[in-house]
Amino acid sequence: QVELVESGGGLVQAGGSLRLSCAASGRSFSRSTMGWFRQAPGKDREFVAAINWGGGNTGYADSVKGRFTISRDNAKNTVYLQMNSLKPEDTAVYYCAADRDLFTGLVVTSANYDYWGQGTQVTVSS
């Protein structure tokens, strides 16, 4: 049974930093694209960042570019999201996602991800 478990969320002041982790179990995702999405209250889930299987190709939403960094450790089957210079508008539940397919490019559409974590709350106070 595949499971993605996010951690690292919490309450932080504007300008602060958080590092989210997503640990996968049940199968290896070392050859699959992984990503982060977020959903704020009353809004649709939106793409945040993605990283290809080897880690050499990353993509970001314009709203987080230059502030967030996605990375992965395939030996640990884990993907990370380093979030710096946080803003109140970054407040949301953050979800980790993994693609079932192998050796694909960046995936930015939620419908193309097959596995999802339960989410971790990030709250940025002003």
C-alpha cells in the first residue's frame, strides 16, 4: 500500500521559513516525478512545485518562484519543500503528490498525479 506522509507544517510569522517533508512508502518513487500542491480555504488546489525523477529539473508556480525550493532524496524516498520569505497568502494545506509513471518530465497538473498525502497545514501570520 502506497503512502505519502507530509510533515513540517506549522505556524510562522511573515518573513519566516519552514521546511516540509514528504516521506513515501509502499513503493519507490526514485524514477517518478513528485510535486507539491496547496489549497487555501475557499480556493481550488493549486500547483506549487515539481521535481523530476533525477532531481535535475524543477518547476515552480510564479507566486513562489525565488522563495521556495523543491528537492528530493531518492535514497530516502523523500521529497522536500523549503519555504523562505513566507507571506500570509502562502497560508494553506500543503499536499505532496507522486506520479505513477516512470521517467516523465515535470508534471504540474494535479490530475496527472496518482498518489497524494493527507496534507499539512501551513499558517503564516502577518
